[in-house]
Amino acid sequence: MTNQPTVYRIEFGPAWPIPPITVDFADRNEADRAAAEHAIPHLRPVLEEKGRPELADCFFQTDRDLTVGHFMWVDLTAGHGARFCPARLTPTDLDPDICGDGYDGEVCDLEPGHDGDHCANATVGWPNRFTVPAQ
């Protein structure tokens, strides 16, 4: 039996202004909550603009194989629901603190507020599949 990766990069659909995030899915419930906490502040203004602010009261859901996900809103009383904002999950063996930004500068282009480690210039201290051996 092979070990399934636990760290995944989540990239949201191009129609939704949500920066990607790297999340550890060792605990799927916590990972889904982290994705929702990251995305909902970005979703809320778009949903309000579309006239559907109630959809911001949603949760993130993935498929069993952790390849795709989406947000889901359910109104149990009315018997209605909606799926929106598709996302692609990409497995990575990177530390979740390394975001995957191709630029190792002071400011992260992929995850606002993230400072520091990016995978482009991985060093010996970051053993991962993106490390380029010295030549």
C-alpha cells in the first residue's frame, strides 16, 4: 500500500478571486475548514455582487481522491443547495509553510500575508522534490 500525500496545493477556479493555498490534509476536516477560512473572505464580495450573499455561509468539500473540490451551500429547511467555485488539488511533498511561489523574495505573490519560504530556491534545509541538485 502506498502512502497518500497529505500536503496539497488548492487552486481555485479562474472566475473566483481566491489566491491559492497549501494545506495539510492529514486531518481532512481541519483542512476543509482551513480552505473555507482562507477563501470565504474573498468569496463574500463576489457572492454579494451576484445577489447571493447567503452562499457565503458554505463549506469546502473534496472528492475522495483529493483531486478536486468545491464550495457547497445547503438550505436544509427549503431543501435547496448549490455548488460553486471549483478547485483543483495538487499533491505536494512540500512543507505546508512553503507556498510554492516561484519567487523567493520578501513578498509572496501566491499567498498574501505569507512571508519567507517559497519552493523556487529550495535549499538543503528543505528536502523536497523541487530541490535542484548543485551542478
